[in-house]
Amino acid sequence: QVQLVESGGGLVQAGGSLRLSCAAASGRTCSPSAMGWLRQPAGKERGFVSAMSRSGGSTDYADSVKGRFTSSRDNVKNTVYLQMNSLKPEDTAVYYCAASSSRYYGGTQERNYDYWGQGTQVTVSS
């Protein structure tokens, strides 16, 4: 069992930056897991933001965040990060990190991920 805990959300003005963190709280670590970030705006379905392979060597981003968001991982700290720059009001959502225990790369599909964090709210004001 992998327990994931997100942090770093908050309120920021448009154009600002936030860094989300996702740490493995107990049991297995994030280190051998493919990781993903997804987000759910209020009243909408959860959607793909970013995916990263087990090694961290492969990453992918939704078109809407390419060039602004960057995923990274620190396997010593068992933590993955989502650096979000040039934030826009449309980035407002609850952000979730997710881990895949069996896949090298989780990709864009929510069903590929086995473990989820509790979510952290990101609100971008105009």
C-alpha cells in the first residue's frame, strides 16, 4: 500500500507560481512507481496534467500546461514535485498525485494509477 500526501496548494494571482509536493507517507515509496498529476476543476471531470516514468527520464504534459508546468522527483526524499509557473485562472482545480505500482509509465489515463493522494486545492485569481 502506498499512501500519498500532497502539499503546496494555495491561492495565487495570475502569473504567479506554486510548487506542489507529493510524498509517500508510509509503506512503499514513490521511488519505484510511475507517477502522475491530475486535476479536477469544480463541477468538471478529473483530467490529466502530467506523467512521469519510474526513472523520471520520461515525462509528458497536457497541452494546456506545456511550457509552464514541470514534473520532477527526488527518490532520496521519496517525493515528486509539480512546479507550476505562469499560472492562469483556468488552472484552478484540486490537484491529485497518483502512483502506478505495476507500470513503468502511467500515461494520461486515470485507470492506470493505483494509488491517489487526497488532493490539494490550487486557486488562481485574475
